[in-house]
Amino acid sequence: MTQKFDYDLVIIGAGVGGHGAAIHAVSCGLKTAIIEAADMGGTCVNRGCIPSKALLAAAGRVRELHDAHHLNSLGIQLGNVSFDRSSIASHANNMVSKLRGDMTKSLKRLGVDVIVGWGKMAAPQKVTVETEKGEKTVTAKDIILAPGSIPFVPPGIELDGKTVFTSDDAVRLESLPQWVAIVGSGYIGLEFSDVYTALGCEITMIEALDSLMPTFDKDIAKIAERVLIQPRDIETRVGKLAMKVKPGSPVIIELADTKTKEVEEILEVDACLVDTGRIPFTKNLGLDSVGVEVDRRGFISVNDKMQVLSGGEAIANLWAIGDATGKMMLAHAASAQGIVAIENICDRPREVDYRSIPAAAFTHPEISYVGLTETAAKELGKSEGFETASVRTYFKANSK
């Protein structure tokens, strides 16, 4: 480490990407500090992947035990199956608390300094941290920005955290409303529709675009609709925009035609989950002090080496990873980006291959994919002059 710096590396943000980058940095011999203002693990551990999968695991068991036909075919007969909502919620919360603690301990064992407070750029290679004891300044040869993201709430939708809420609140499972509207049909909406229907709720899924699961491969979306939506207590509104959502009892939702913006239906439901994407959490990071301008959506521009760009040129010793880059807003992507950033910091050139990063929805059954969709592959083939082919196989003959 150069003596004029406090650290070789400072990471702002201790989500999955920042945590993984810190561990890899230590293995490469870098003296490292990580700054986090909220909870270790970021969105994935505290409000995303971990609690939602814990809820899905419990709800999935309930669904299986309610499937009397399947159980009878196995020679199993059960009486009434009951569950306790608060115990399921506690199960998810306990998993989060344990993992959060384990992550903190893992960093401290490796000698990573964990600084609790709000970190932001003060100048090149310099960060200020607002802590409970006052402002602290640290310097580092290299700095990685990993501030993560927050749920996007469109104009016209009011949140109260109880009757109208995002996934940040939904993972706490504080109630099981009889009728829940879900605005959006992405991974989050699908997973929570799985949880809610398994636990006895009725769902109305609202999608503004002209098809459900618009970001999925078309074949996968078609099968998912047939398996995960049609047989369950889920009705859908496709091509409909939730113009206004007002909290209360009931929740009032004004649905308009996406193209004409004319209101066509008023829904009155018990609760509404808003799943309309995520936006980068890049405000108040002091980016202007180092000449960084975010794009109109707030994302930090980077190249495939994870270097932060300004005017298309890389800024020396400044890197960004995770959701804030807008490249691929998945925990797997943040992890990969963190490793790549450290490798480049250590003068071992490496770029992220986004086509090798998997994605999954942990519904029952699960959905997963890696690489381009068939549509995207065909479009790329046309522009780059190669032909594409597709192969389909089925698992009906699989003994499992």
C-alpha cells in the first residue's frame, strides 16, 4: 500500500457486490475498508433475495401439503393443513438477521474495516463518512461505488407501507390481505403472487405492456402463464396502466388503457404491491466532486472493466458495481462485477461477460435462464451476420 493513503481500497456500499469485492480484494492483498449506512448485505440480504426466498420456501410447503391429489398418488393422506403467518414472517426475518451477522463477521475476520455511516466522494481518492460520532475522512488508492438501488414508484401511486407497498415492505409479511393487486409482472410480482396464493390470497396482476412477463423469453413466459397464473386465484389486466393508486380500506386503483391513457376501470382491493422496477440509489454520493454525471435515470456510466466513465473516458481509480450501473440488476451480476473490478485494480485485465450470468425466479416451479432470449439472439444475428437455431426439450420423461 502506498503510504499516503489510508487504504488500498474503499468500497461504498456493503451489498452483495460490495461484500464480495471486499473478500476478493483481501485475497489479493489489498488493505480494504467498506462503508455502509444501513444494513450489511444491502437489498438482497435484507429486503430482496433472502427474505423473499424464505417466504417462498415456507409458502411452497403449504402449497404442496394442500395438493391432496398429488399426495394421494404417493399414498399420503393428511388432515387439515394450517399455518401461522407471523411464524412464517419470523422465519424469514431470522434468516436475514443470521446472514447479516455472518457477513459482518466474515469481513472482520479477514481484516476488512467496516465503517458504519454515510459515505460519499469528497475528492479523487478521498471519501467522507458521516458517522454517529461526526464526520470522518478516509483516503484510498482506489474507490468502488456500490450504492445499490431502491424500488421505483411511478407518479400517481401513493405508498403507505401498509395497504400500498413495495417489496421492501412485502417481505415482512405483516398481513395476508384477501385480495391483493400486484402492479407489474416481473420476477418480484411473480414470486409474491406465488407466496400470496399459496397462503390463500386472491391476486389481480396488472401489466402495462401488451404481454405478461415482458422481459422473459416468449416461450418461457407462455409456459409460466399456463403453470403459474392460469390454474391459481390470479386474474390479469394486460395493457393496463395503474394511473392512480390510493391507499386505504379499500385501496382504490384507476386502470387506464396504456396507449390512450383513458381510465377504463376502477378496482377496489384490500392491498396493492407495486412491482414497477428499481432505480439507482445514487443521490448524495458527492459524484460531482469527482466529475461524475449520472444519466437521466440516475445510473453511473461504466465500461465492462467497471471503471466509472465521464464523457466516455475512464476516471482513474474510480469504479462502480451493482444495480447503480444499470447493466444487469441482479445479485449475481453485482458479484461478478465486483470480482472484475478487483482484478482490474490488480492490473489483471478482465471484463464482465453478462451473457454468462444466470437469472431465476424461485416460483413453484422455478424459472431460470442464462444468455440471450431467442428474440434477442435473432436480432443480434441479423446485425452481426450469423444464423440462429433453437432446440426444445421436455422434462416429462425425467424420473425426478
